[in-house]
Amino acid sequence: MCFEDETGYHTRPHKARTWARRGHTPVIRSWSGTPGRVSLAGLLCTRPGERTRLFLRMLVHHRHRRPPVPRSLSEPDYIALLDTAHRRLGAPIVLVWDNLGGHTSARMRALVDQRDWLHVVQLPAYAPDLNPVEAAWSHLKRGLSNLAPLSLTDMLPVLRRRLHRLQRRPDLLDSFLAHTGLTPDTT
């Protein structure tokens, strides 16, 4: 069983709480421009008797690139992520994802129908508590909250390092599953 969700990152720092002396509000100076964006899709997969795994697909969008590139992941990007997960897991996939337009489009339905090893289940309209990948994104964004990069070039190595660290923590991935009320069978 695999859960999918997507998110985006840009160079503006995320807001977070911090400590400071009374009367001295901490301020992080950052560049207010948005030279680009990183789109990220994650696939959290659990299988009885195996460790929980996180597969990722990242797309970097530079703002002034000619010709302009799309600002989000497309149907072929999602299918490439699913094909990679299927190949690495070596098993059929029951995919649980939300009702994003790219997930429910006619093009995506045609691509899903071509894969007999893939069964898709749609989440209700607004149900972030049922998707463990949402918890993974929240954890990741909390860790990046005080990062104030000047460009995508500054942000990408930090983001890749944090994602890789997240992938190597099956115990943490299991906690994201448990947060939804699901418990992985590790026997």
C-alpha cells in the first residue's frame, strides 16, 4: 500500500516559532524575490514484513528559464514515480491519493489503466489527516523553517540532504503512518 502527496518549496523562509529575550523580536532577513520553485512528490509505501519506504520525485523550476517550464508535476512525472516504486518494491501497488486535478484527469486515468499492477483509491475531498505523507511534509518544513536561502542553488543541497535523511528513518516513516491511525505490520 502506498500513499502519495505533493508539496512545493521556494526560497522564502517558512514561518516558525522561536525563542528570544523579552522585547527583542528575532528577525531573519531574507531576499523577498522568488527566483524559482521546487515541486516534490512523495510516495510512502508500506508492506507487511518489510520496512516502510519513501520514494521521491523532485522537479526544479527556474523562474527565468526559456522556454518556460511548468510550475508543477505533470501526469508523466507521477507515473514515473509509480513505475520506479513498482520496480523497486517488486509487487503490485494499492495507491491512495487525493483528488488533485492531475490525479483525476483523463490522461492520468488512461496511464493508470495501462498498468495492471496498480489499483487506485481516492481519499475524501479534504482529508490530510488520512495521508501520512502530509505529516512527512510538515516534519520537513519544520526543519527548514529558519533557513533563509538566497537562491535555489543555496536551498537544493539542504533540501536533498534532509529528504535523504528522512528516507533513511523507517521508524519516523512508521510514526507518520501511526498518526493516521494505521499501524504497519512488521512481522
